[in-house]
Amino acid sequence: MLGGDFLEDGIEIYCKRELETLSLAIGYYRKKRGLTQSKLASLAGVSRQHIGAIESPSMRRPFSVELLIKICY
């Protein structure tokens, strides 16, 4: 941790803002590529619900760097 204000779940406020920005960017670029959540989920090997949770600005669904890389491709 970087030593800042903490939320109840241990995520720093700075990190929370960055995760919110990332989740919105994932949704934006998915739509820009013409993909549905279901199609992206299929390509990444996860459920549509998981993609929906990741794209939610109030994201509470953890995901790995490996999954982030799959989503980006």
C-alpha cells in the first residue's frame, strides 16, 4: 500500500479511483470494438456476469493481470 486513506476493504482511495477508471475504459473499448459483454467474456474465458462486474464503476470483483491481458487482446 502507498500509505493513504483506506476504505473498509483495505483498498486505498487512490487505487479505488484508478480501478474505477480502468473499469470504465474496459467497457468503453469493448463497445468501440463492437463486442458485447457476452462475446468479450467468451473470448476471455469468463462469464458475462464477471465482465459486467469488472466494467462496473463500483467494481468489487477482483481480477488477475492475466485476465486483464486477455480482455485487452
